[in-house]
Amino acid sequence: MKNNQTIKCNVKSCEYNKCDCNECNLEEIMVSCNSGCKTDKVHEKNETICDSFKKKEQ
């Protein structure tokens, strides 16, 4: 990654989460507004989601 940046993640169900150290193994992620968020007024923490999420195969 550029500038020694690290993406931390504690979502255990995501395939890109290295669960032993809570690091995302993608070089970049896409964060988008959750459904219903059509304005610049994002106040609630649940209004954003990681669009790069991929469910881990069990």
C-alpha cells in the first residue's frame, strides 16, 4: 500500500479479513453509502458500508 497505510477490519465473515491480526488483505477498499443515503448529510454510523465485502466460504 502507498504511504504505509493499513486497513483494519474486524468483520470475521469477510474473505479479505486476516482474522489473526484484523487486517484487510486488499490493497484498496470501496466505502459507499448504505441504501437510502442520497445526500451529503451522513450522520449515522450505519449509513456507510464496505462495498468490497466478500462473504467468506465456510
